[in-house]
Amino acid sequence: MKKEDGFPGQISFVIPDRILSLVKNNPLIADLFITDIGYYPQARFHFRERPAGSRQLILIYCVEGQGEIRLKETTHLVSADHYFIIPAGMWHSYHSDEQNPWSIYWIHFSGLKSSSYARFAGQLVPIERGKTSRISDRVDLFSEIFRNLDRGFSVETLEYVNLCLPHLLASFTHLSQFRLIKESGEKDPVAQSINFMLEQLTKKLKLDEIATETGLSASHYSRLFLNRTGHSPIDYFIQLKIQRACRLLDNSGWMIADVAREMGFDDQFYFSRVFRKVMGMSPGEYRKRGV
């Protein structure tokens, strides 16, 4: 079985040609713009082949699982925390692994400046996780673009998302500079531990594990964290998990049970109790708010 799209929980936006014509005539964004963008979670049987290549450059960012990208005669095995830019006009194909399907964010982008990104194309680049990696910040940039496009293609929306695009691309092509903002807090135990928490939101953490990242004893670290933030480290970590769960509820079609599992909760009912404690409402009520 081969599928181009139609995956549970997927997010995708294809900008219509008539809208792209407006973008191309807008001097603020005509030099670099999105034509298609999306997120495919656990995309089993995902497959695309373009014998004539694509008119746009394509960025594929794997955050889970694995797959393969073929460019001419070269095959690249793409695993979690890697990205790849496919150049325009070149034969290529890509597919998800059947046993361990990838979850990918992807962008098709064009414009006069897009050709400048060709120097980053054709190579598989790892994005190592660490205290300063800002993985969650990059995902938030995708989510911000998704949430805006979900409101339609007004001129203001098109300008905003395409002005966000260079920042998003730079988060891949200029990794050291993107991470620099976190390096200033690397020696601050509280900031350091929050960075660590943000990189581990899908996992379960104990106080000792977090304290170990700072080099402090659990008791010393816990007192320091409470004095600085007003919360215990574990309570703060749970709040971060629920904040991420809120974004998933807002920006995906995932079932609540899927969101719970993604955030490291084995029991959906326990997740709902924790969610209500933090947000003052159940996950279902949160999703329906304002509808």
C-alpha cells in the first residue's frame, strides 16, 4: 500500500494557485514563500515519487520513526531528529518505513531567494538533542504557521506566515545561531533544567533525573527552583506537558487518548484529571471552548 496523504491526525495546507499569484505580487514576501506545508504523524505507507522533480524546494524534518529519501541514485536513511532539503527540479522519491513509520514536518517553498537554499540541499543533517537544542521552539514555529493558515488566506495572514518562514528555515540551516539564545542560560541551573524539561515532554521524569542535569543535589535544586519559579520542578514539568497538550488539542485532529500517550500518560483518565487541575477544565471541554 502506498499513500500520499490521508494520515490520522495530519495537518496540511496547500496554497491555491490563485492565492499564490497574490503572494508573488506582494513585494514584502514574493522573494521567499510557502506553497505547501504540513505535519504527518506516524505516516505508515507514506510514499511520493516525482520523476520530473518539484518546482519548489522541499524540506522534510523527521521527529519520530524513520524513512528513506532517494535523490537520483543516492538513498538516504532518515531517522528521528534529522532533516533533508530536496532541491527543485530533480528526480526524487521518499517513503516511510513500514515497521517504524516516520512522523514528519514538511515544507514546499519557492521564490527568488529559495535558490539560495540549494547549498543546503541534498545532504542529511542531524539535529542533536540537548540542553540548548530548542526542538520545542522549532515545533512551535510550525504550529504558529498552522494556526494562522487555519484562519484562511487573508493578506495579513499570508504576509505573517511567510515572514515567519525565513526564521523557521534558519532554525535548520543555522543551528548554532538558533541555539545561541539558550546557551546564555546553560550555566543557570533553573534555566538549564527547564530547557531539559522542554526536550523531554513526551517522557516521564523524576526529580533526581532533572537535578542530575544541573549537577546539584535533588534537595538543593528543588529549593532553588521553588524559590525562583514558585513551583516545584515536577509541578512545573507537568504544566509544560499540559501546555504542549493544549497545542496538540488546538492544532491536530488527534483523539484525546492519543494526546495523552504523546505526552507520556499511559492512563487517559489520569491525564484528564491532571489536565483539569492545571487548566480548570477537561481536555474535551478545552477542545470545545468557543465552538
